[in-house]
Amino acid sequence: MTVDERKQPGGPDPDATPSGLKKVVGASMAGTIVEWYEFFLYGTAATLVFSKIFFAAGTSELDAILAAFVTYAVGFVARPLGGIVFGHYGDKYGRKKLLQFSLVLVGGATFLMGCLPTFEAIGYWAPALLVTLRFIQGFAVGGEWGGAVLLVAEHSPNKSRGFWASWPQAGVPAGNLLATVALLVLTTTLSDEAFLSWGWRVAFWLSAVIVFVGYYIRTKVSDAPIFLEAHKQAEVIKAASYGVFEVVKRYPRGVFTAMGLRFGENVMYYLVVTFSITYLKVEVGTDTSTILWWMLIAHAIHFCAIPLVGRLADRVGRRPVYFVGAVTAATWGFFAFPMMNSGHNVVIMLAIIIGLLFHAFMYATQPAIMAEMFPTRMRYSGVSLGYQVTSIVAGSL
């Protein structure tokens, strides 16, 4: 497998037209939106709901929140395992099949979370079942990202790959946006008691609708010709069967570079989104609805920024754009937390928006950079391993 092939993951392809690529992007984004709707929903619910209903009565508020975030971290532990398993079989049997399975898996786990009895009803079985479903969620999300971005990257031409491959990344703020809207509607229309009793469950059950739509869209696309051609080669199928061990052995530099690209971006994202919600709620004393409104606006801007940054990366280079994002992200904490403590709503919201804009410069460029590091026969394993292993450390921080 030549270096040139790694740099050109997209081959001759009837879907490599603007209309064809839009269909592929839609299929890829559908799953990404679902995955991150559910992931953001859990992160928000961990602070607002789970700390109150899934742990023993008498536990202090801080201890309950910390316990809820321990269950949140379980998802990060599961993600590398999902990336390894899905990457192995995705390289062997195809991106599309594995993406359909990951969608059903994460959707089912999220729906069942909405059905869980509380600690008061079943005791310690409540947090035990919550952790189990969270692990399944993380496992499925671990396999989703690599397949979603490769579905687009392998269909798209090199000159515009940064733009097209950034769209699955935009599915992250889109999913977060939908989750925020769902929570905002529920928290503003229901009393605190009703939301805590049953309202939060509705947001989790709504995932079934999104999963159905996403699965249907994914049935309408095929794997890229370059993958189908590679799959026909017996030696490629054999090589793919080695999965993670083969990719680490042959392309260690690519794996560790991907891990480095992921680390800073991942820390930045969860600092801006998940930690900020907890900080504003617990330390600043901001009410839930206000926080959700801020997040709604910030995610909408983040969604628009990602493909624009992808387009910029095609023109000036993917690595320089990523570097700008990394440098600016390193400065965010120095001014963001004073802004959050300012007491001015506009200033606080601006701190969150700036953080997500810095993040967009790193996140939009990742798929194209990573896809070009590995050959077709082990690309799913390579990008998934590099992306998801880092999630254990960076995301759990």
C-alpha cells in the first residue's frame, strides 16, 4: 500500500459529486447527531438529575455529583474498546454495516436509561444498571466516529476533503443543540418536581425517533469504491483481520499523531461544555434554564463554524489551521473563568462561544488529517484507535 493511497482516500466515485456527497454527509451526520444528542444528554443529566435520583439518600450534593460523573467517565473507558472492535470489523466487512449497528446500540441504551427505576425503588441496582448502559453507550460511540468520518472522507476528493469531512464533526454541536432544546422545553414547561420525577425521561425516549430516521438514511448509501476495491483483495482482508495490532505495528507514527491531535481538542471540548455547566450551576449559582439557553446559542454558532473552518483548511492547509486552534485554546481558561464569574449574562455566554470557536479550528480539521495517515485496509482501526484511546485520559479529566 503506497503513501499516495493514504493521501488520497477518495477514489473514482459516482457519489463524489456535490449532490452525491450531500447524501453521504447526511447519512454520516445522522448517526453522529444521534450519538452526541445522547452523550450530551447524559452529561447534562448527570448534574441536573442523576445525582439526585440514582444514589443513596443522605449523600451530599457534591458527593452525588461526583458519583454521577464517575458513571459519566465509564463511557470514556468503553470508547477505545468500541473503537478497536468496530475498527477491526469495519475494515474487514465495511463501514456502513458497522455504522448501522452502532446507531441501534447507542439508541437502545439511551432509551433504556429513560426507563430505569430510581435508587429509592430498586436500591443499588439503579446505579449498577446506569453504569452498564453507560458502558454500552460509550462502546457504541467509540465505533461511530471513525466509520462516520471515513464514509465521507473516502467518498470526497482531496481538494475539498477538509470541507466535506468536517460535516460529520458538525453533527456534534447539532446533536448537542437538539439535546439542549429538548431539555430547555422540558425544564421551562414542567415544574422542577415533575422534571425530576418523569420529565427528564422524555428527552431520553425521544432518541428512538432520531435513531429510526438515522438508520433509514444510512440504508441509502454504500461504502466508497476505494474500500470496495480493497475489500476484494484477499491480502487486504487478511491484513484487516489483525486489526489494532497490525495498525500499531505498521503505522505507529500515525496512531500517536492522531492521539496527540485528539488530546488537546478533547480536553478543550469537555472543559467548555460539560465542566462549564457544572461550574456555572454549583459555583456561580446560575439557574438551569439560563445555562441551557447559553449552550443553545453556543452550539448553534459552533455548528456553523465547523464547516467554514473545514473550507478554510482546504485553502490554507489543515495542519496550520489545527495549530491555530491549539494555540488559542491554550489561552481560553485564563480569561474564561473570570468571565463566568463576572455576573453578566452576555459576558458568560461569550466565554462559552469563544471556547467553542477555538475548538472548531481543531475539530473541523481532524477527519481529513487522520484519514490521510492510514491505508484503506486499516484506516477504520487507525483513526478509531488514535481518536478513542485518548478519550480515556482527556475526556475523563
